[in-house]
Amino acid sequence: MERLRLVRHSFPDQPELSTAISRTILRRVAAGELAPTVRIHRPGDEVAFGRQDLASPGYQAAAEAARAAGFAAVERLAGGRAAVFHSGTIAIARAYGDPQPPKGTYARFERMAGAIAAALRGLGADARVGEVPGEYCPGAYSVNARGAVKLAGIGQRMIRGGAHMGGVVVASGGREVARVLEPVYRALELDWKPATSGSVSEEIGREVDPGELEEALIAELAKRYELVDAEIDEETMRRAEQALEEARATR
């Protein structure tokens, strides 16, 4: 069974730092400095924009719309379009070491989506893997309920020597996701159906605390990997903070 470092440290009040830490972990795993790692953590209120979003003429207006709704605007590490993270969600960041990352693209998607769907079924949701027509940040490996509403989205990014899988799973607050994304997607001129934004709580008819969802995801991963509890080491933190300072200096 493959060993996987599990990091649970969260930075809900510092979304840009959190992203920088995941990026640094990816680079260090790809370089062979760290073992494969997964972060499962509780994010703050943020809209994570993809590279296509940043290149859109409407990006500045979209970022302003996010901030007006009380959400930070950050650049996401994985691919995809704008997605919402809030206190009712759980974020996943998985760093792989792989000398030929393109060859494992679909296998990584399948494993991640499969694990999330299995964890949600364990909570009682009719969770399936597949895109819901009209969903935000559409993708073939989204996790939905009943084929009708999106519960989780995942994206991937590859670098030399490794790959990153990032995702968000909505425990509660599906309507909050829609509220925030409506003006953001309008500014980006992206069509979608807000009614496709769901949550595990709405699906199973009871409130699911993010902590309960977090434990369900970890329990599912423990069936597939030998999880080893780990912390964010000083060198990773130092590099992440330095990268963040450099990025801010160029703005």
C-alpha cells in the first residue's frame, strides 16, 4: 500500500498563503524532497480563479464581485474555472511525484473522484462521478448527486516531476456558492445554472459539519493509502512565504 503524508493544517484567514504552501509542497514532492502528500483542510471564504479566468477581459470585474461578496480573490493552483471555497467546504490538495506526469492524468482524476464519491456515499448521498449540465467549473470528474447537482469539483496541474490534484467538497452552503458565483460568472461571461450548486447536507437531509466530512474523506483515503500524519515543515513554510512576498512585489 502506498504511503501518503497527511497534512491537516488550515489557514482560513490567509488563502493566498494556503495556495502558496500547496504549490511549494508540489514543487518539493516533484523534486524528491518530500514524500507524496495530501492536504485536507478547512478553507476560508475565497473565490479561486483559474488561468483562463485571469486571462479574461472580465477578470477584474469578477474579482471585484468576489470581494464585494466578502470573498478573497485568489489564483488557483489546479486547472479549471472559478470555484468557491467557504467555511462549509473542505479543500483537498494532493501532490504526486511522477517522472512522466502526463501518462497518469486520467488515472489521477479517476482515483481522486472515486475516493470523494465513495466518502460521500458513506455519508448517505447518492454520489456519482460525472459532469452535471450547467455546473460551475465544469469537468468530467466532478462529483455530483443524482446526476443533478454538483457536490465536489477537482482540477489538475502538472509540472516537471510531479502533479497536483486540487478539489473542493461542499458539506453545506450550496446556495452560498451560487450567490457568490452568479456575479463572478456574469463578469467572466460564463454560462451556468445556479440550481446545479448543491451540498451534502441538502442531499441527505441533515446538517453535515465540515469536520464530519473531513473525517469521512480521511477514512476513505485510509482504505487506499497508508496515511502518515505530517506537519508543514519550516522549509516549506519559508519557501511559501518567500514566493508569496515575491508575487505581491510584482503586482
